[in-house]
Amino acid sequence: MQNRLALIFILATVMIDSIGIGVIFPIMPALMREVTGADLASASLWGGVLATSFAAMQFLCGPIVGNLSDRFGRRPVMLIALVTMAVDYLIMALAQSVWLLLAGRLMAGAAAATYATANAYMADISTARERAKNFGLIGAAFGLGFIAGPLIGGIAAEWGTRAPFWTAAVIALANAGFGFFALPESLPPERRRRSFGLARANPFAAFRAIGDLPGLGRSLWILFLYTLAFQSYPAIWAFFGTERFGWDAWWNGISLALFGGCMVVVQGFLVGPAIRIWGEKRTTGYGMALETVTFAFYGFVSSGFWALAFTPVASVAGIAGPALSGHMSNATPDDQQGELQGVIASVQAVAMGLAPMVMTAIFWFFTHDGAPLYLPGAPFLLSAMLMVAGILLLVAPDTDRAPA
């Protein structure tokens, strides 16, 4: 019974993380114009600054948090992170300037440990054969949050741009209370790291420690390219939908919720069978190939109807992420699972930091008054090229005898 409650808590925590991210997407254009007084194209640049600041702090703090969870356990790290995220939502709800929003994002990035630590927790309680499938369950929980978050954001926007943040704060605090009573520790003392040192926990030392494990150096580069490409969705989608199709916050929320619903089905029910049939490497490759087609499609689509109709196809590409995560986790010792997830969080943070600045700048270049070529989907075309680079790296001949 206790293990079942723990699993519910882990999946709920990931879902709440996703809700907290998702509530921002539909209202971001209106929120940034409200606090900056700028037009849509310029407001998108400020949106990129906020996302990049969050990612920068996540990059710096991810390995520290991961190593702390290897040394002291997953439970305290997750509970502290949830409370901190709730405080961030309150700041977002009250902030009247872009600088206060920036301060909140910096704090949230420093405490963004719940997703990475949830993956480490799942690795602790899973066998090697179960890990990719269970990472798929985490992906499904993220997808459920991706449904609820944009819907909450779109609906609550009717009562103002700050209402979604109050809701997210209450949910995060409630889940922290639930976890305090229901979450057991998954990493027993005998499997923990013997010591914690900042020299090992800094991002570059942690990258070296994980990258030296067989097969993981290349996998980290593939993860980086995959994440960089995928971040075009959160960085641009609401601005893209508003500019290309004339969508408001409601329709932006509906489109993101549809994507989240499809991702739940894919990651909850298709990841396990795909890996049994193709294995982790080929599943990763097939997912990335389909993602390339998806980005190319969104680069040129001009109909909101067809953008929505293509969503189920786009979501199937989501089989790549859990397959890659499963491979990396199986190549990592038990007392480095938290460190691995911290490194993964840092790699993703670098990509998340670069992507908003790059993608919003490209969006601005191709949509501002006097643009040499009007092409709102240009960021997605760049993502397609990045995904091709990741595929080439995946299929290149092995030089370090990575595990199959």
C-alpha cells in the first residue's frame, strides 16, 4: 500500500510540475505585454529571457540537487522543491514588473528538482527491464499535466492573467502535504553516496563523471540536440498560434491540451511495446525521425485545423524520450542515479536556455514589421535540422562499446 501511495505521489508530482509549466503557455503573450507594455513580437523576446533564466539556474543547480539526493535521499529533496515551487507561483501571481517575474523564475530554476528526482526515485524502485516503461509513465503524468495546465491557464485567463498561478500554488502545497505523509524513502542508506562534495556536484565535474560511463557521453549529446529541438514548442507555440492562426488564449490552451492528451496515450501505452519490439536505440531513432517530419510540417502549415489534426502524429514521436532515458539509466550505477538525473536536468537546462532565446529571435526576425520573409514557422524548421543532427549522431558507428 505504501509503495502504491509513493508511486501515486511521484506521478502526481510530475503532473503538478507540468501543470505549473503549462498554465503559463496560453497566458504568456498577454502577461508579457501586460508587464512590459510592448507589442507581441517584442514581448516574445522577454518571454525568452524568463525561460532562459530558469534554465540557467537549473543548469547550475541540477547536479547539486542530484548529488544531494544520492547522499541524503530522494524524499527531502522532493518535498523542499515542491514548497519552493509553490512560493514561485505566488511571486508570479503578485509580480507587477518583469524584474520580479525574473526573480521568481531564478528561484524556481534553482529548486527545479522534482522532475529529475522523480526519475531517480523511479529508477530506484524499478528493475532494468522496467525502467524505460516506467519513465514512460512519468511521461504520461507529464502529459496529463500538459492537458490540465493549458486548460487551467486558458480558462482562468477569463478572470485575469494571474489567476492560474494562484491555482498552481495551492496544488503544489497540497501535494507537498500529501508527500510528507505518504512518500517513503526509495534510496536506503547502504545504497547512498558515502559523501557529498561541491567539487563533484558542480555541473562540469558531474558531466565528466557521467560522461565517462560507457555509452553515456554520446547519449548526453543526443539528449541535448533532442531537447533543443523540442523546446521550440514551449518557446514559440503560443506566439506561433496567435500570429499564424489568430488564436487567443483559449485556443492556445486547447491545442496544447490536445497534444498533452495524445502524449499521455503514447507514453503510457506505446513506449513499453515499442521497446519490446525494437529495443531502446531503434525506438529512439524512430521517434526522432518522426519528430523531424513533425517539425517540417509545422514549419509550413498555414491552417489551424490541420495543425490540430496533425497532433496525434506529432505525439507518437514522444516514444524517443523514455527510450533514451531508459538506456542511460541502465548504464548508470545505483549510487549515481541521482547524479545522472541531475546531469540530464543540466543538459536539458542548457538546451532550454538556448532554445527560447534562439527560437524567439528567429520568430521575431520572420514576423516583425519589415521582415525580409514572413515565415512564423521558421523556428520549427531549425528544430527539424537539429533533430536530423541527433539522428546522425545516434546511428554513427560506436567507438566506446555502449550497452545495447
